[in-house]
Amino acid sequence: MKINKLNIAAFFIAGSLLLTSCESVQNANNTQKGAAIGTAAGAVIGGILGNNIGKGGNAPLGAVLGGVVGGVAGGVIGDKMDKQAKEIKETLPGAEVERVGEGIKVTLNENTVNFDFNSANLTTLAKTNLDKL
């Protein structure tokens, strides 16, 4: 069988879909999810770049290097987001902190942010609480 660019690209795309759709990845913490998604994306991009840059034909090496770099970067980013969510939760007791996709959703209860009576200005306590974010 003759291997061409289309076969290589299809292989890496199928592999990335397999890695990111596994049940173990979906049940993992955000650091592990970030590492898995970063590895898959890095392998695909690295394979494409390795095949097309320079003399070409370096798709496997590009995929390995891209997977390593993507996995490390994804793990670091996922871990940082988890730590940031934990820090917000500890800083603002009573606030509901939830990781949503690539962001952090913070829901403040009615006692955390208030306005001065008959005014659009925040109270001193409300300003302090918002500054903690």
C-alpha cells in the first residue's frame, strides 16, 4: 500500500478523535483532559507540519514531537485553571465556582455584591469582594 499525505492525515485525525472521545478522558480531571486534548491536537498539527516543512516525509517525528509539546502544554494549562478555580472558591466563601469548558463560571450570592441604598454605586464590601477576583 502506498502511503500518501491523505492517508497520514486521516490516520492522525482518527487517532485524535479516538483519544479525545474515550470515556476515561471524559471522566478525568481538567489537568488530564488538557493533557489528552493537547497531545491529540499536537500530534495532528506536528504530523502535518513534519510532512510539509523542509524535505517532507517527517510526519511520524512531527507527530511525536507535537504530541509531547501539546500534552505538556495542555496539562499545564488545565492544572493552572483548576488552581485558579480553587483559589477563587477559597477567596470568596459562598461563591459558586464551576469550571465550564475553557473558562471559570463564578456565581455570587446576593450578600456578596450589594449596592448603596437608592444608588447605582457598589458598597465598600461589594467592591472589596469584586477586587478579590
